[in-house]
Amino acid sequence: MKELTFPDIKVSSGRAVIVPSAKTQRNTFSGTTTVFDNGTDFWRERVQLPFTKGDEAFALDNLLTELRGPVNGVWLKDWNYKARGDWDGTLVVDGANQEGTQLALRGGAVSKTIAKVGDRFQLGKRAHQLTADATTDGSGDVVVSFEPQLKVIPTDGQAIITDNPMTLYRWMNSDSRPQFDKYRRVLRGIDLLFEEA
């Protein structure tokens, strides 16, 4: 899969959300409900623009051509996201073989709440959203709790990205590709749906 970058154009609406994978099944005989959770929650993002023109329109059109529907991937940020904490320090993974929805980190500012619930970080090709405030200890170490769970086990010392965390996505609604106006070089009514690659 080729990994592409979204062009630097003004987006009117772009919001990433975590989609839970858990499903329920109700037993009509006993009246009980069973929850099935396979831990494969994923990110979904909708990007909307009323229109774009000129070089921006051509850049977006070229990206959509290169994506080839869901064949290739594109790195997207959440245009509506703003961190509440400052992620003070140079944070890296502290220890090998970590998995799940908690991660030990080192290199943070000492004895400080460095990130707030809802803040995000990127590890590998996926963003993660904190489910609790992150407060370091006297050594600058912290265990962060987040969703969705890790897809890939990180290596000891691997850096996390806290400035504009991104996720690698696939384009899911290529059947509704925006088209240029007949005589003007303008793309209108752009509504693109992406799901985590």
C-alpha cells in the first residue's frame, strides 16, 4: 500500500471518531444479552469542504486518483482536535512487549500532569485517545490509558508523536467522488469518508 499525504487545503469539517467493534446478541428464549468484543475498534474520519478551486482542487483530485478508492492510504489529522495538555517532555515507550490499552512511557516532565483525558498521541500508524489524565512521577515516567488498543507491539524507546497526531486511512466512499464543474475548475460538495487502514 502506498502512503500519501492529504494536500494542505482548508477543510471546513474534519472529525475523527473511534468506532467500537463490540456487538450485542440477544437470546430471545432466555432474555439475556451477550456482548462480543474482539478489541478491533478503529478510527473513522469524514472530511467535508463546500468547494475548492484552482491548485487546491487539482491537488485534491490528484490525491483521490492516487488513492484508487481504498487501495492506497492517506495520512489524516483531525482538523477539529486541539490538545488540552502540553505533553511536556520527550516521551518514548518504556519497556518492550506492551499491548492493550495502557502504555508505559518515560521522558516526561517530572511530577506533572502532561496530558488530559481526550488528548491524543500517535504511535506507528495510529492515533490513540487518552481515557484518563496522564501524570508523571518523580522520574518523569507515566502509564497512559487510551483507546483504541495497540495494533502493533511497540519497541522500547520508540517515540510517540504528540504534535498533530495522525492516522493512516483508506478512502471508503470513492463511488461518490467529487467532479469538476463543467466549465470552471472547481470541485463542489466534497464529502469524503475514511476508515483506518
